[in-house]
Amino acid sequence: MGYNIKKDSELNQLPLLWLSLAAVPCRSVGIASPRPVLHTRPMLKPIFLLITLLVTLALSPFVAAQESTLSANKQLFIQQAQAWVSGQEQVSPSQISIAAMDRRLKVPICAESFSFSFPYPSSTQTLRAQCLASGWQAFVGVSIFRQAKGFVFVRDMDAGDSPNANDLRPTVVGRPVKGLVDNLQTLEKHSLRTAVTAGEVLNSRHLVETATVFELRRDMLAEEIIGPTDIRRVTRGLPMTSSSQRFPARLLDEAIAARDLRAGQLLSRSDLRIKHRVVTSTATLTHGQKLSPENTAIRDYYGKLPRDVLQSMADIKQMEAIRTIRTGQLLRASDLRAAALVKKGDSVKLTVGAGLLNITVTLVALESGKQGEQITMLNPESNEQVRGIVTGPGQASGL
């Protein structure tokens, strides 16, 4: 007779140990007994995992004790290494980092203190550690963080404030800080990008370059002259201003408002009509008429200037109009051309010679010519034609 096999519902109610026994191969007792059969094959895997977990939990105190011992050894090793490097390099142990945290580095118990040395004379980045009693040795990395001078804020400050020497005091930073500001000249033309609190170390990320812009003190109407009392200089972070708002103060000299403006707004170039001194016509100029102080003058002009506008009376010398120009109109280079200094039929004084010996004769121009051009002239006494170069109004020199 074999074991009585209970139904599955009853089997699920057996204690865990009884389930493990039920997984044992069963054999029928008889003359023609069949081959062994695993009645509970699906139960083997979870039972095996359970046994493994129980064994791990049972051994965990011993493993933890061993790891704790290794951690203590490694901590002692790191402390001794920092102390030795501190003495060698004259820095605080807090400024020294020993690369010994890798779990693969096994530090044994050393009956005596560990022995240290720099294996490479030109480098302090590698440390040789030895336990002379056991013959153990290892090479570990070393990082030394030199102290740096910086500044800390002595009071809370808001974004947009411009800190100065009175808002900061010197400090020493024991660890490397990226962007550490060590010179107060860096504060020039800079303001705070973000708010800061007292005791915070000054860093370049706190600062933003500033620009001087101009704020209107009062409402203004279009065409009003903007005087010095109508504006105030203010400092703003560069990202908070536009390129049109950043202009030199001289542009405000006797500028007028291009449109109605509100008090408190930052002025831009488009808000201004700038005063310029330009050449204008004082009389109507006709085609071919020469320009002179009698028909032109320098006057004030507000607004945007054409690129080729004339701004000096020297620009009109020996020039003539190529079209009709109305009175009071801006004179532009495109409205003018070089005037002919000699016209056909004019009398021309031709000077011939060199040095102290010069001969001047009066001839008749057979063609018109501008400054520097060659023209043909006629000697009325001999009917001889002569070539010369125009040097001025009614004047020429021989070739």
C-alpha cells in the first residue's frame, strides 16, 4: 500500500514543512511498482528560494560584522593618509580627498600605522600606502584642494542691486568653487542676477553685466526739447535692456521727443529726434547753378539724416546743382556735381614755367573743364592752340 494522497484543497492547508515533505518522490509498494513520480514538481522552485532566503538571513549578522570591520579599517586608513599628506603639503586634512572608497580596495588590519609615500617625485596625485607588518601595499589617488580667497555678502540683497565693497567681506574658501570671484573690480558695471543672502559666497553666476540707460522723469509731448532735468541715469542688467536703449548721453544734447512719452519709461533711439548741423539751401537753386555761401548755410536739423547729407561748408566748394533745389532743403551729395571751373569761351590765365621763372598768358578756352581736367585753349594773337590742366576758376597750367 502507498501513502494516502489528499486532495489539492487539503494539501494547500498543510504546514510549510509538510509541503516540503510532500515534494519527495513517492513510490507505490507492490510487486509491479511504477517509476518514481514527483507529485509536487511546481512547488520545488519557490521552496528553494525560500530556503536560500532563510540561509542568507541567518548568515547576515556575520557578514555585517565583517563589513563593519573592513569599514573601520578603511576609515582609519583614510584618516592616516590625510594626516600624512597634510603634514607633507601644509594643508588642512579637510582639503585632502583620498580615493579609497572603491569596495574592491580591501584594507587589512595593520598592527602598526600605515606607511605612506609619493611614488612619483613630480606628482602628489598618487599615494603609495604600505602595511610593513604584513607586506600589504596599495596605490590610491589623492586630491588636494587649495584654499582660495573670496568674498561673502554681509547683508541680503535683491536682484538688480549693484554690490560694492561695503556689501562684502573677505573670506577663505577651503574647497574649489567654480566661478569664485576674488577681485572686487569684477563688480564694476555689474549687478545681481538673483537675490542673495548674508553669508553667501560671491560667485560669477550671481553677476550680470549692466548698462547705463536713461529714464524719463516726466510726461513729454512730441517735439518738446528733452533737457538734463527731464531724465535720470539708471543702471539695468544687460539682458533687461535693448540695444536701442543703450546709447551715449551726448545724443540727448538738445534732442526733442519724437512722439508723446510717459514718465518712468526708458528712452530708446526711436523716441528721440537728434539735433544735427547740416548744410541747407537759402535760395532756390537751379540746374547748373554753383553753390556758394550766398545761397547756402549751416542750420540745425532734427531727425534721421540721409547718408549723403552735407554737414560742412567745405563740401560745397566748387560744386553745382544737377536739379532744382527748393529753399530750406537739405543738400545731399547726390544733388550735386563738381562744377566746371572753366567754361568754353572763358578767358583762361595759363601759367607756364618752373621754379622762379613763370610766364602767364591769357588764352581763350575752346572747351569746358573741371578741376584737374585737360582742356584746349587758343592764343588769340597767334591762333595757336595749347593744351593745359585746369587748376582753378579761369586758371590753368601748362603740360
